[in-house]
Amino acid sequence: MSTVERSGVDVARAVNAREISAREVTDATLGQIDAVDERLGAYLTRLHDMARAAADRVDARIAGGEKLAMAGVPVAVKDNMCLAGTRTTCGSKILENWIAPYTGTAVQRILDAGGIPVGKSNMDEFAMGSSCENSALLQTRNPLDLSRVPGGSSGGSAAAVSAHLAAVGLGSDTGGSIREPGAFCGVVGFKPTYGRVSRYGLIAFASSLDQIGPLTRTVEDAALAYDVMAGYDPMDSTSIDRPLEPTFSALRDDLRGKRIGIVKEFETGKLGAAIDAVYKQAYRDLEKLGAELIEVSLPTADYGLATYYLIAPAECSSNLARFDGVRYGLRVEGNDVGEMYEATRAAGFGPEVKRRILIGTYALSSGYYDAYYVKAQKVRTLIGDDFKKAFATCDLIACPAASSPAFVSGAKSDPYSMYLMDYYTIPMSLAGLPALSVPCGSVSVEGKSVPMGLQLCAPIFAERELLSAAHAYEKATMHYKNNKLDVSLHRAPTGNLV
Ligand code: GLN
């Protein structure tokens, strides 16, 4: 196995044991980035100098006798996370040249544990999207099939991890933005319980939903990164002050005694025969590991999408009000301050962001607030209650991670068909639950196999149970080993990618 293919856990072990230096791992990863990222487009900014300096510091600490949980592990940082001195664009023209003045808590914890920031990864503008096609700055491709999208909004981190351009990718998930790109790129995508990982230094989209989590090739790596990042932070008022149970040391190899809920309303037959077969097999595999499958019902989950597309735009219309040309990023001058605001926002935001701001402002406006925003909040409570009832009879829930496998770039031209991608992930986000996507097989499209993800979801704070179950499933099935990088990825750039 080449250096870049090593898991994060393996890299940290080897660097701590001084079998390899953090600098060697970093140089290998930067070399891989230089070799393929022109064609892939995972990174908006490459951080060669910062990465090498960080690696040398890690090697010095190891030489001084320290042990570091993530020693030398190459990390892709989604471009909505502040990393001091680096461009932090949110995939938007409005922040295209904005340099973060400080480092956010989750990123800082990774750096303190010896992680190496190798680049800032592409994303849908302000994390609004499911394919990375809404990035105003770069197109990211799916490393397993360059004609397809990597998913979104954390598509750059997912693509980077899948193509061995990092072992850990940091993502943020508001309605599915870690889990869906994880599924599309054949990697693990893990969204912790809302409030478990500090959002200090994460540029806000929808504050009652946003959560940071890792994208990795193995569940072990997800547990490693989560254990390092999670925990109370006084800098984030929504951060939860409650003792943390380490997950990595609790990973198990079986599911004996576990009751796994299969959601009646999420019958996979409607997704087509090939997809249905993959999920039915995944459920049987869970059973083979000792789990008891139980039917559960989430009667209000079907309202998740409509609820989310009121709450998330409402919150974003407020959060994005700060981008007006006065303080952050782009400013387009006008004759007076009003004109300046208008010109800046008209030029700086892309069409999807403008759509969300309009919807959100409408939903919050007087006369409509009760009919839309308050109603959506009530439905959100009902969705949470459905999950509570379901978890009275089961320990975990299993269901699809996305409505389809990765689609061809440009295939979804209307917003609604894009929104539908997150049908299965949004209910968990509204309920604040921890959930992840783990590779569960693939479907064959035009001779190529396109991966799919199984979503597992647990009650709040049950990260340990969740990761443990995913680890058992992964170990028994090893689907990620079947990922094959697109052969064109390694060809010299020709200028024309498709
Ligand atoms: N695709 C969803 C949206 O566009 C979710 C995005 C996310 O989780 N950040 O809002």
C-alpha cells in the first residue's frame, strides 16, 4: 500500500512509532495533490508551505517524546472553516479573497493533535447544494467517475479523501452535506449529534442545524477524528457541556443484541430494483452480524424536506445579512451605502444563495411568519418525537444515505430535484441526531460501478453505539475496498476533462 493510501489511524501509529516521519507523509500527499487535483478539483487552496511547517513541528514534538493522536495525518479542511492566514471562501465570490484571521475550534483541535492541513476543500456556495456544482469558484469531480458529481456540499473533502489526497476530510452537515458526498464518493461521512463539535470558526449557514464532522475512508478514522474534535467549547453557545465518551476504543466487531430499525416509510423498492437490492442486502448483512431487524415508523419524516426548506433558508437569510460589503470580503461601490449593499450582494452571491435568502426572508416576514416559520418549527418537533418513539423499540436506524447514487454533472437542472437528494438525511438533521453514511455496495451504470451509502442513525449522544455498529458492518463487508479511481485521474491534464 502506498503512503497516501494508508489510513489515518495507521499514519498516526507509524509516525508515533517513528517508522515514518510526518514530513514524509505530508510530502507524499502534496505530491499526490499536485499529480491529480488539476483534474479532480477537490481543493480551492493548496497549503504546501503550511503543511510542511506543521509536519516539521509534529516531527519535532514526536522527537521530544510526545504521543499525538493524529500525528502526521493529512487533513482536508472544508472552505467554510476558518484556518488562520488561509483564504476561506465558502465557495462564494463574496468571500473569494477573504483571509481567516483566526482558527476555529474543531480545526485547532485537529492541529493540536498532530493533524496536517494540506488544503482547503471546495464546497457548494455557503454549503447550499448536494453536488458541489453550486460552488462559484471551482468544479469538483467524483474521483471514481470524473463525469459524475462528488456530492455536496462537502464534495471537495469527500473527493479528496476518496482520491487519497487526505486521510481525513472535515465537512459540515446541515441537511446531509457530509453523508451524501460520503455516499457518492464511496467513503464514510459522519455527522455527530448537534452541539457535540464546536462550530466556532465555522461560517454559519443554518445555525440550528449546522454540525461539523469527518469524512474518511474507514470508520476507525472517523472515530479517531471525532474523538479529537468533539467536546465542550465555551466559544460556541450551542456547544454541549456533557462528558464525552471516547468512541475509538469502543469499536466492536459484531452487532449481537442490537435492535436495528428499518423505516416503514423508507421502503427502498421505490428507488428501483438495483438500488433496492443493494439496501436489502445491507439489511441482511446487519442481521448476519447478530442484529435483530425491527420495523419502525417515522410518519412525519415525509414532511422533512418542506420543513427544512423553510427553517434553513430562514436562518441563512439572517446569517448571510453580514455579507454586505462593509466588513467581510467583496465590496462593489455605489453612490450611497444602500447602493453599495445591493451591488455587493448582487455580484457576490450566486443564484442558489439568492433563492434561499429570498425564501427565508419571505418566510420570516410579518404576516407569513406564523404560517411558515412557526409551522415549520412545530413540524420539526413532531419529527423529533417520531424518532423518540422509534428509538423506544430499537437502538439504531438503518436506511439509505441518499436518494440516488452520484449523478452525471449537469443532470439536475431544477432546484427541487437537487433538494430531493437529501430526503433521507434531512429528518435526522432536524432532530439533531448523530448519523453516518458507510459504503454499502454499488450499482452498475454503463459498465462503471457507482457506490452507494447505508445511513445509520442513533439517538442523541449515542455516537459510540453508532460508530461501533458502522465499524462492525464495514469490517464484515469492506465495500470501500472496491472503490476504483477513474483511470483518467492520473493522466496528464489535457485541458479538456470530459
Ligand atoms: N443539500 C442541502 C441544502 O442544500 C443540505 C446542505 C448541507 O447539509 N449543508 O441545503
